[in-house]
Amino acid sequence: MNCCCNKQPSDLSLLSSVLNEYKDTKGSLITILQKAQDIYGYLPTDVIYHVAEETGNTPAKVMGVATFYTQFRLSPVGKHLIMLCQGTACHVNGSKRIQAAITEELGITDGETTEDGLFSLKCVACLGCCSLSPVMMINEETYGSLTPEKAVDILRELRAKEEVE
Ligand code: FES
């Protein structure tokens, strides 16, 4: 399918082996979408249409599954995905102030990615380490007992590392 925007079409051949393995297996749509996301980093629209065509589903059905589960992303994420907890303990301990500091530092709000593609911010429910609240996770690493200043320092450190590399 051709895209109407200027985005590069996805290389659908990357998904061939996944589709060959799963497309005829009942109930495998979520598995296919998980593997597609592993390959592309998110679920581009042309991939959704391709999966629909190959699995005999309507694009609306596949899109419905992709939007229902929070594990799926419909737009690309930055190299560093900041998952900022907004669960009760973190909320009580100031997660909104952390969010404001991140937004001021990076110029993005929940669900957005910086223009240079380095950072995405996603506000999430409890990350399971409330005793460290307020908490954020960046690329599997947990940062606890945050203050707005500490959060900004962490982001600046990550950015500085990128500039050295
Ligand atoms: S509420 Fe934030 S880690 Fe539990």
C-alpha cells in the first residue's frame, strides 16, 4: 500500500518469515504485531495494512488490536524512552513536578518525541517500585527518589553521552 504522506514505506519483506510462521495460526494476531513492533520499533500504518491483508483480517480489526493494548506503539519512539510513573505513590510524591521539569527540559509532553529522535516521554501507571517514588525508567534502567533537578541531570547526562559517541 502506498502512503499518502512523505514517510518512507516500510520494508515489508522483513516481516515475511513472521507471517509465514504465524498467519495461518488462529489467535496469533497479537504475536504477529509484537514481532512486527520488534522489527520496526513501532507499528507503521503500512505494516498494519499488510498484516491485515496477509491474515485475512480487516485493517480496522488489526488497528483495533494495536490501539487496545498499551504495549503497541503507533508512532516511532526516541532512542531513550522515558517511562514516568504516575501511579498513586509517585503522584503523591511529586511526579507531576518531575513531568513539568522533563517537559521544560526537552520540550515534549506525554506521548511525544523530541525532534532529534533522542527522547520520548510516556506517562505510565505504577512501575512496581513504589518505595523509590517518584520513579522513572529509561531503557530498562530505574531512577528513583527523583527531584525535578535530578531528573533533568539524568537527561543531560544521557544527552552528553550521545554527543561523545
Ligand atoms: S506508584 Fe510509581 S512505582 Fe508505584
